Amino acid sequence: MRLSRDVAGPCMAPAGSVVAIGAFDGLHRGHQALLAEVRLRAGELDLAPGVVSFEPLPRAYFSPEPVPRLSGVREKLRGFAAAGMAQVLLLRFNAALTAMSAEDFVRRVLVHRMAAREVWVGSDFRFGHKRAGDVAMLARMGRELGFATHVMPPVLLEGARVSATRVRGLLAAGEFAGAAPLLGRPFVIEGRIERGNQLGRTLGFPTANIHLRRRVSPVLGIFAVRVGLGEAPCSWPGVASLGLRPTVNQVTQPVLEVHLFDFEGDLYGRRMAVEFVAKLREEQKFDGLEALTEQMHRDARQARELLGMNPRLAEA
């Protein structure tokens, strides 16, 4: 898969391409259907399958409040590769791009950079300065410049449209079983394990920590989880906290802290994927370490039970 981040540059698909455009946060089943159609059409036309996306997410760029994300950049790119995209133009969504007119976006991005022969979008697609471009404009310019415009019908599940907004709402409510069919997989947060302050180890709950930094999580609280290390599937049971640690050593950006049950070994520097199975409770501030430790034991017992383990082992 060939990746570029810039509007300027040589044509990425000199022989022509079929292109999907969108933010693609989470690569849910609606996105998957769109990319599958692009790959199918590219194969039928003997063209390159490609995608134009944006980082940061456009809605996050314009929002005065932090916008939760369903996936990081690494996961999104891996999803594009798995969907068979040969060319990915991941544009930097910045002041220069927001000032670009819709007409310039079509000419510079779709025609020059991608040599598009077909463009696939959702029905509510808007683009260009002040969102002046819409599907009708895209179709009109396509007729002039040599590409066809197609609108992907929404994917429905249980009578409602699959969307990133719907997935975020379910995750925020702790409805992981409800979100998984929309995503086409369980909800997972990935990252590299970093050293913490070792407090969990002194309390009998050593943790593997992922610092989310600028990424805003759609979930906060205490959870039963399954963990995958490196390329391994998410199968190791554990209990996790994702939040600001209000009782001790409070932080300003959320940290994902995972205690892997019955695990021994050094995890620092390894990549970890954390699958969220069930929400146990909200994060809260306790009156000291003793009260915090007692609650951690209760959380561990509950997580073990939810994950099909013997909860009494939490006291061993």
C-alpha cells in the first residue's frame, strides 16, 4: 500500500483509480462496505483501488470540545491495507486544506493526485471551503473532468444506519456487545506499553500502561478486558482503568492501565491491544490507598467472573 500525506505531488495512480473519500474513523461496517465496493469496481475496471482520508478528523479540527476517536491513525491505515487499498492519500487537515475551494479539491486531489475514474462517497458527503461542495457538484465536475460519481447507500443494522456517532454512543454507555456488530469486531485500543510510577505494583496490581496523549477515548472508567500482546489475539484476561487517576498521582490526559491476571514478565516497550468486554463502574476518587486497594480487589473479582474465570483467585 502506497501512502502520501500531501495535496502536492505526483500522480499516485497513473493508470487511473477508483477512489473512496471519507474520515473513516473506526472503519465500521458502513466503511467496510464502501471500501469493498471500491475494491470490486477497481478489479472490474483494471484500476487501482484508493482512498482519500484526513488527519486529524475534520470534525475534531473544527470542534471546540475534544472529539472521541474510535481508532488511531495506525489502526486506520492497517484497516485500509486489509481492505485492499493500493493507494492512500491521508491528507493533513489543516488551515491550508480548509481554505481550499471545492473545485480545487476536485482538480488537485481527485484528478491530479489520484487520477480518479470513479469516486465513491456517502450520501451526506460535503467538501471544500465552508463545505460548499456536495454530491451534486462532485457529479457535475466529474462529467466535465472524466470520472463518475457514486453514492454508497447506508448500511443498516436493526433498522438504523451504521455510523461512527452511533458506535460512539454505544461505547460511551458501556454497550460493547451492541457496538461490536456495528464495528464488525470488538472495540480495541492499541498502543505501546510505557513505564508508569509503579504504584500498582506496590498495591499488588502491577499494570501495563498506554498513554493516549492527544487521542480522546470514547470510553472512560473501569473495565473487564482481554489483552493481546504483539501480534497475538486478544485472549489474556485482565481488568483495566482508563481515566485520570483521581486518587493518587492525578494526570491531565487519560491513561489506560491494564492489570493482566496471573501474568509474570516484563512488558515494557511491547505493543498491546486491549479489547473492552464489560464496564464495571465509573472512575472515582477514594479516601486514600486502603479504600482504593479494597475497590481494586472487588473490581478484579467482578472482572474474573465476567471473563469466565474463578473470582476467588483474585484473593490468592
